[in-house]
Amino acid sequence: MAGPYLQQPSFLLATLKADCVNKPFAQRCHDLETVIEEFPAKELHGIFPWLVESIFGSLDGIIVGWNLRCLQGRTNPTEYSVALDFLDPSGPMMKLVYKLQAEEYRYDFPVSYLPGPVKASIQEQVLPECSLYHNKVQFTSSGGLDLNLALNPFEYYMFYFAISLITQKNSPITHHVSPSNSAYFILVDTYLKCFLPTEGSVLPPPSSNPGGAIPSPTPRSPAVPFTSYGMHHTSLLKRHIAHQPSVNADPASQEIWRSETLLQIFVEMWLHHYSLEMYQKMQSPHVKLEVLHYRLSISSKHHGSPAQSSYQALHAYQESFKPTEEHVLVVRLLVKHLHAFSNSLKPEPLSPSAHSHTASPLEEFKRVVIPRFVQQKLYIFLQHCFGHWPLDASFRAVLEMWLSYLQPWRYAPEKPPQTAELLPRSVSEKWAAFIQENLLMYTKLFVGFLNRTLRTDLVSPKNALMVFRVAKVFAQPNLAEMILKGEQLFLEPELVIPHRQHRLFMTPTLGGSFFSSWPPTITDASFKVKSHVYSLEGQDFQYKQMFGTEVRNLVLKLAQLICQAQQTAKSISDHSAETMASHSFFSWFKFTPSEMNGSYTGNDLDEIGQDSIKKTDEYLEKALEYLCQIFKLNEAQLTQMMMKCGTAQDENGKKQLPDCIESENGLILTPLGRYQMINGLRRFDVQYQGDTELQPIRSYENATLVRLLYRLSSALNERFAEQMNVLCSREDFIGRFCCYHLKNPRFVHKIRYSPVLKDRRNQNWGPRISLRFLASYRTLFSLLMLYFIASWFYIGPVGCTFIILFSYFLYAVIMTFFFEGRKPHEH
């Protein structure tokens, strides 16, 4: 094996670094392609670490590199296409990787930049169970206590590519970037399709030696003594590669290591993160399986003490793990492709012996790829997101990733008949095994979603859409029945059947091989479900039934909130319609009641419009219908609930007050009442009950004008008080006109019946002039526009003033006749 990375800078490396400053991006990539083609591996070995870092950025995030996460074809088409061609699986960069791979070079990757759980265990000298880290941990050449992983070129390249999604969070973004259109997202999709193909086999890498092949990584002796989580297990395909000459080796079995390595790196870098409490809760699969065997009274002769001592050696740590929306979208892409990859498995032969002889390594990899490599870490990743993600619409990305994993049938090669496209597609019974082996993904995460939803504002269209999506997925025909069947299998009593073989629970950590003879076709499904639950949650897990009483009560609470949200959306829609209808020309010159008391609390639906309000109502209505189908809710209960929500509207059409309790000091909000107020479901009808002239200055008013006009109106009222009293005391039209416009009957009525203003009831509230409406920016803008129009038609300021006064006088006359004979509080 070649020595470590050369410390002395070569002339080639210095030249390439200078080109990064002086040459454009496309020219640099062209020169790199020429260098890779013409120079030998010995020279390229010295530039490889620098080149990888210059592309994907440094591990500490200081060097951004090519910034693939922000590179899009819409904004930078030339650089976008050049970067994708250079990093393509058949492009110059991968040719360099394979060229160095043939010489078996090794490159150091610091352990300190690995995900928290892996870093913590390696620093405790406890080797993770993932074979990716076996025989690769070394001390640094400087003699310090820092540890490195000695990686081959393919592993080193993929480590940097995968971890750049995590380390480059603070990269500069100068424009709106869609993660699904970035060069990084496209490259992830390209690498998955190349190394995990759904059709055919993995393409062999280009070889510099005619007729030769790139060897798979060879095992190395460990440089640091390590305790293992459990028994060391070899790679999935070591059996097919060992003791075979590279020339005569099957290409599929020889090169399938790239597929396994790629998937392990992606899963370790993107999913192997969790919080402190989850880390302390986690146990080795070896220990959890031991507990399972003990509970089932099965012999555990394969078990020993190293796993227990290693688990006790794991120390507590705190990893600051905050996945971004882009991170979640990339993981969803991985999940969708793995479903398609796994579903492309060829049908099993009827004879088990024929299966063991004819199955290719790629087919065996498809069979175990999800349960062995993805299931546990994805479950923990989703749990973390469900518990720590903000209560906003960005949770939609996590939700869709979860729903993608729950529906592997969406990525199956078979297509539904065209006649049934419009009907809900029933979930086939062949997926029962997947549902049972992923029971917690369906049940516990559904309960977690319910708890999140009960704390969100369902009036928001985006939140209503998320509830609709989940309800629609779980309401697929036959899915709820299969989930219920899985719960029943888990709750079956634990019986001891002596003739059962351990192979049913064998995992690689216990020495069981995925290529050994297959177990009998008749297996105990109950054991499989128990194995799944205990392996993910431990032996002390208290399972909460999805179709039990407790979860059913949560669903009823959600149904009640849906009804309340529908009523709130309807009231907001009615309020918006009334507001639009009341926006007449003359209302610009007079305060409306909603402006004066400021009692209405807005919602984001006001800004979105009537169409989104209608969509919100449709989403909630369909979600409620789906929940009734899933949990077989009683129609009488729902009808009573709807009627109870309907009573929230009193005879005047106003909403019910928040939930309160009576006390010596008056009404006190309950936790439900606080939730209702925070989410805008209910509110107190708070109105200003003092003198309208003395109410606080509003944001749409000019403060200086308000004060000046108040002084002017006070002077006029004091100067002409007797004359206004005489005019208002007349019995003819002039009297009624002055009484309506110079008096404030609504304010007088409030003082008369208000307990707050009882000390002011005996005051003489006679007629007075109010000029405050002239301080509104809306009024000032309207007057300015009218004067502008008047000057355009050469009417002049005097004529324009006459038109305004005449229009307002006409409006006042009409309002006087319209309200004549009504009681003051009805105005």
C-alpha cells in the first residue's frame, strides 16, 4: 500500500491552486480533466485531498468550495452543467477516484467531524457496529490523541460529498434557491441511480489496465485496540469476494461493495444523529436482541459480556443537531429511491435451495437494504424531527418524508389498472409483512403527529393540508386493518415453542449470515413484530395502541379542533366579506366600528384570500371524513360535536368566549382557553368604551393632526355649545339631522350600561363636533386625490371643496333618513 498523503507541495498542486484564482470555472474543470487523463496516479495522489476539499468545502465549513447546494441551472447554467459533467459517475472526478483506488491509496478523515454518536463511541474506544468503520481507526501521525479514519479514495470522496450537506449550512445564498433543483440534489439522485440501480446491475468502473478490474477494499489490521458493540460482522458481500482472483471474479459481486459503501456513508452522515436523551436510551442491537431472547425464553448461548460492558462504557454527550429542510428533502429522495431499489427485487423461486444458488449479490442486497441499513436510524431521525421541529409549515418536508417511507407500494413497478385510477388504491396483502416489521413507524409516529397537530393552528391552510395528507394516507383501503393486525400480533402472549430456530432473529451481529440457508417459509409473524418493537425501543417500552382508547380520545380532540377551525375560518370569511362590502366611497371619510374599537384580531387567511379559505375548509372536511373511516368514529358523536361547535355562534353571529372558570377575581383562562386565544380560535370581544376623542392614537393617524384637531374641536364645542343644543332640540328635519351627527348615541348608550364608566353617567354629554376623522391618512390621501382630479379638470380648489361638502351633506341626509326612528344602540 502506498504511503500517506505527501506533505511536500508538488509543482502540479501549486499550479492548480494558482489556476483557481486566475482562470474561469469552466476552464479550470477542463484543465483538471486533462491532468487526470495524462498524469500518473503517483502525481494525482498528492492533489486528491485538496481537490476534494476545493469541490465540497472544508469540514469546518470555512471553505465553501463549489457551493453545489446553491448552484442551479436557472441562475448559472454554464457552471451548473460543467459541475454535473465533472462529478458524474462516469466523469473525470470518478475516473480519478478509480485510478487511485487501483493503487490502494489511503486518506485520513478526522473522527472529530463524524456524527456525534459515532464520534462519542470511537473516542471511548467502542467500535460502532457499522462495518464502515472497522479496521480503519488510526492515531494521527503527529502522535496526538486525535483519531483518524484511513479511507480508500472512493470512501474519502463520498464521505466529503455526504457530509457537505451538514457542514455547509452557513454557505452564502444570494438568491432564492430551490433545494430540489440544486446541483447537489441532482448529484445525489444520479449517484443513487448509478450505484443502486433498479434495472440491471451496477456499471463497472472504467479501468486503466485493459482486462483488469478495480479490486475491492482489503481488510486491514486495526491500529487501535477496540471493544465492539457486539460480535464483529463482516461486510454483506465479503463471502462472495473472499479467496477469489480478481480476474475471474464475478463483476457484480466484485463491484457491489461500492453500492454498500455508498449507502452506509449516506445513512451514517445524514441519519446517525440524535439528541442526548435519545443517545442515552439507545442500546446496541446485540443487547436488545439478547433481552428479546430472554423474554421469549429462547436460549442465548451466542451472547457474551462484551456487549454489556461496551454499552456501559458509552458516555453521555450532547450533539447540537438541527436538520434543515434541505437535509430532510435529500433524505426523502434517499428513502424513495431505496423503496424503488428494494421493490425491483426479482420474484423468489419456489425452491429455497434454488434461491440460494441463483440469487446474485445485488439481489441479496435489495432484500435486506431497508431493514438492515435504514430502518433503525431513520426511525430515530423521524422521532427527533417530530419532537424538535418548529410548529410551522416547514414541517411539511418531514411529513412527506415520513409518508414516503410508509408507502413502499407507491414505488413498486406494477401499475394500477387504468379503470381504477380515480378510485382509492387498496393496499395489497403482500405489504402486510412490511407494515408489521415497521409497526412503530406507523403507530408511534402517528401518535406523535397527533400531539403536534393538537398544538398547531388548523385555520392556517398549510397546517390543514398536512392533516389532510396524513389522514388521506392512513385511510387507504386495507391499511388500517393491516396496522391493527400488526398490533394484535405484538400483543399476543409470549409462548415458548422449542422447535423454533434462532435464525428467525439472526442478525449479522450475532453471526447470522444473509446468505446462509433460508428459514422455512412458515415463520412466526408475532416474533417478527416483537423483534422490531424491542429492537427500536428496548425491553421496557410501554406500547400505546394506535386503535386503543387513549389514542382514540386524541383523535376525538383533533376532530373537535377541526370543527372549531372550520367555524373560525367561516367567521373570518364572513368578516372579510362584510369588510369588502362596507368599503364604499364615503366610508373612506368616516371611521367604521371595527376601526374604532380595534377588537378584531387578524389571521393569515385575511392576506391569502377567499380561495385559500375555501381550500382550508375542504382540507379539514376531507380530513375529518378520513379520520372517521380510519377509527370508525360514531356519526352521532360527530353530529353532537358539530352542534357543540355551532353553539359557539350566538344570535348576533359573534364567537364564543375562550374557555374560562369563575373565581373571586373574575374570569380566569383555563389551559384550553389560552390555547384557543393563542391560535385565534376564540377571543374576548374587547372594545374601547371611553370617549372616542380621547382614545389612543392609531397607526393610521397623524399624531400631530390628532392633537391639533382635538384642540380645534374642543374650542368649537365650547364656543358654539348653546347653538348646537338649540339645533338638536328642534323637532323638524334640521333637529333630527343635527342630533344624529352632532351627538354620539352609541357612546351615550355604552356609558349608561357600562360598569366601567358608571362614574361618568351623570355628566352632560351634549352635542359636539368631532374632527378627528380628518387626521386619518386615508382621509388625507382621499382629499389629496380629489384635489388632484379637480385640478386635472380645471375645477379649482373652491369647486372641489364645494363638491366634497355637497357629497358629504347628501350622504348625511341619507343616513339621517335611514336611521330615523331607530333606537340609539341600534345605530
